Amino acid sequence: MPSQRRRPSRRAAKDAPRHVSGRTARAGAKAKSAPPRPGGAAKTRLYDATAVRKLAREVARWEASTLAPVTAKTPLRQPAFATDSGVAIPPVLTAADRRSEVQEQLGLPGEFPFTRGVQPTMYRGRLWTMRMFAGFGSPEDTNRRFKYLMAHGTTGLSTAFDMPALMGYDADHPMSRGEVGKEGVAVSSLRDFEVLFDGIPLDKVTTSMTINASAIAALCMYVAVGEQQGIPMAQLGGTIQNDMLKEYIAQKEWIVPPRPAVRIVVDMIEYCSQHMPRWHAVSISGYHIREAGATAVQELAFTLADGIGYVEECVKRGLAVDDFAPRLSFFWDVHNDFFEEVAKFRAARRIWARVMRERFGARDPRSLQLRTHAQTAGVSLTAQQPYNNVVRTALQALAAVLGGTQSLHTNSLDETYALPTEDAVTLALRTQQIIAHESGVDRVVDPLGGSYYVEYLTDEMERRAVDYIRRIDEMGGIIRAVEEGYPQKEIGESAYRFQREVEEGERLIVGVNVFQSEQQASVEILKIGDQVAESQIARLRQVKAERDARAVKRTLAKVEAAARGTENLMPPVLEAVKAYATLGEISDVFRKVWGQYREGGAF
């Protein structure tokens, strides 16, 4: 991973903040009761108008008589303060800044608009799932890591796949040379999945799989392993990432062009909604968008726009929104700007609830709930002074918990060098366990709810994200926006601004451009040898020698026919997988039908 985070300036954004100081309050702080909504009751104001006006006058007096003399004598450290997304930060926030807030805007936990959490009990009822990322080397290597993590208290499996698998290539393909098992587990066929989950009862754990372009093959292999264990697919629980739109926006791991790729995603959503009620067929992922250099606002906006795009395509297919929306899930990055990250989670829930109810007419409360996994920011980790990464990860994990995540992965201190060692991943897991069992943040729902600052940031994040979504709608939707390179361009500009500020010293990163040290910390590194590729290729050759070649050819022909037509791809791919057709062979069918995607350059 890169050694430096890339995010945009702390300078004030172009949009003026909505801070109500005494100076501005005098002009327009008359807080009137909102008129009744059509067919509904009047909104419930949270703050008394007379008291707010009095407080605004007090703030104005404080600014003039207390704050101004101090800043005149001792100037502020910087001329303007802003979040990492450019949201301007006033010197102080009070109830005067919340003068227009209504109870319906904030709500209560477990109720629309879910600002305060998707469950009424949150962590008082159940802690978040501690889902530590694993996946490296051979299936045997990762199987041992799974069992190690489960023995140390992880409550959900999370599987990373190597680059060949992500790009739809088998271990013996020339494009796989030098990459087999290096950044995730190597898998080519059902035989690899059988080894990967050997001895792991799939009806007792939930599994997350980070794979996208070839996700349909991976999910079918997981289903087949479950059936071998005597577990029907309806009992399997977990998530497959399967978010192709963010691949074109940020991660750049694809096989075919965007529209057929989204067709495959919708096929999987449709199939899982009918046959796998405990499975999340897509994890709509802001994580990779943020890692590519997006601001928190851009991550929020583009991720929700991706979600809207998938819902639109499912509705076009003829699916009823309440039949599939309850199993949509989201995946967020968590960076260092602590309060902005908390606000991002809260704003995301509120926007999604309103979009699902008002745009798509969802009526099932579960369709309105944005359930999420979160991961601390890999790109924030630094190679310089790597033990500082422990502190960064702890702060980010706490922000995710205070923001109300349902599942969390904490990065290891050595991930800027390589895949994590057992000692490093154990420390990352212990970070979550200490937050859960020693910090006390689990004892009340939405601990930061009502904070003037957090509510202000929540509103600002929502306003700016909704503005992005409106622009995307005007372009014709997120698929068209991706094809035209709009999100990619916005992220590229943000990444450039961030890096420039680091290099010019405007943005400080401890150990990188400030508080540097000449001493190099000694960090153990997990190394993946070439023998992994050799063993994987040998197993693949054995599979091809032992399987029924005619059955493979017949089932791949069914996959091709479905791809050329409108039949759901899940049944023929599942049949092909059970015949031991490989991930690469199935992906080659998609390349044959739809062509291999090449992204055009943009400057």
C-alpha cells in the first residue's frame, strides 16, 4: 500500500459554512415553527426560538469581547480551519447553530431516518462483527490463518483473493506470473475452495469475500462447498463484495465493460434474493473510492450513487424493491479526521433512508436501513515509523464504532510493507476488543448524537453529498457518469491536491514530513515464496486431468448461452463450477461474449 494518505486540503471549501454566529444570527435567526407537512403533523422543533436568539446574542458578545482580543494578541495556528473534505469549521458551535433542527431530522435509533443507528439497541444488544481480513499464499495457508483468527476471537471470516483471481485468470495463465498468492489467496477451481474452507462449518460463521469482476464464480464455489458440507445455500450467511461500479471508478480490476458487468451484479442480487436470504449479494464499497484519493464527501456521494444505480437496474429488471433492498450492504473507509468520519456514517444512513423511501417507494423498514462494514484506512498507514500505525488504526476504529458500524476490520501496522504477520493481525484484533470491552463506548446508543459539532458536520456532509448525487442524476445516472469519467476525474483532482499539500508541508503526517526519525524500525514481514505458484499450478493440472472434460465443455456452453441471452447467470455458472470448470475458464466466456474492457486515459 502507499505510504502516504492522499486527501484534499483542509482549507475552507467554496461553499460557505452554515455556522450561525451572533453576527449572522441577528439578521435571520427567527426560528419559526415549520408549517405542517401535507397530510401530516407539524415538525417538532428541538430548540426554543426565544432561547436560541438570546444565545446567538451571547455568541456575538463572546466573539467581540472574549475571542477577538485573544486572537489579535495570539493569532490562530492557521487562517481558516476545515475538515479534510473542506467543510469550514467555526470557532464554536452552539444551539444557535441548530436553530432549524427538527426531531424528524435526527430521529431515534432503529427508526427513520436512522441517523442515530439502524438498530434500537446498537451495541447494547450485540457488538459489531470483528471481521479480520485474511487471505494469502495457498488455500492451505489461508485456512490456517482463518482458524488462528477464530481461536483468538474474530467473529467473522473475511477473504482476500490474489490479483489473478480478481482479474479472472487461473494460476497457470501467463498474466498470473509473479502474482499467485502474493496479495491474497490463490484460487482457480472448486478444489481450492474445498481446501480453503476445510474444517470450517459454513453454517456457523459468516464469510465476506473481497472479489468483484469474478465474484459470480467465487460465490458459486462457496455455495458448492456448502452443499458438500450438507448446508443448503439458504442457510449460508455472509457478503460478497461484487461492486463493479467502484472498480471502474477507483480500483481498476475488471474483465468486461461496465454495462455487462452490472448485468452480472443484478443477476446475483436477483438470485440471492430468491434463494439465499441470509446472503448479501453486493457490498457497495466506498473503501476503494476513498483509498484512491477521494474526500470523505466524495466517498459518501459516489458510494451512495453506486447504490442508487444498482437499485435502478434491479427495478428495471422488474424486481420489487422490498424483495432485494434489505440485503444490500455498504463498505466504508475510516480515515483520520475523527469527527468527519463519525458524521459520514450518520449522514450516509439518513440519505439512504430518504432515497429508498422517496425515490424508490420502499416500504419495508429493512429496505431503508443502511447496514455497513468498515475498514480502517490502509492508505493512511506509513512505512516511516510503522508503529505509529497502531495509533492511527485505533483512532479510526473508534470513529467507526462511534459512527455506528455493524462490522469492522482493523488494519495491521505492517500492511504498508506486506500482508500482515500473525502478531500484527492479532494486535489489530486486540484493538477492536479493547474498544469493545474496555472503553465504555458500547454502553449507550449514538454517544455523539446531539453534539453541536457532529450534527453540524452530519448536515454539511449530507448537503454536499446530495449535491454530487444531483449532478450525477443530471448526467443520466452513475453508469453514464462512470463511462464519461466524472467520478474518476473528481477523485484524481482530490488526490493531486492532497499530495501537493504533503510535499509542500501544508499537511502534516507524523513521521513522514514532520517529527521524522533517522532510525528505521525493524518490522517482521510476511513473504510469499514462488513455491505457492508451483503448488497451485500442480493442483490445477490435477483438477483438469481428473475432471469430466465433456461436462466442463457442456456447462461452459450454457454459461455462454445465458450471457448472450437474458437468463440469470447464477444457475449455469453454479453448474459449471460443480463440474470443476475454473474461474479463468468462466471469465474467458465473459470476455468472449462481451469483450475485454480497456479504460481510456484522462488528464
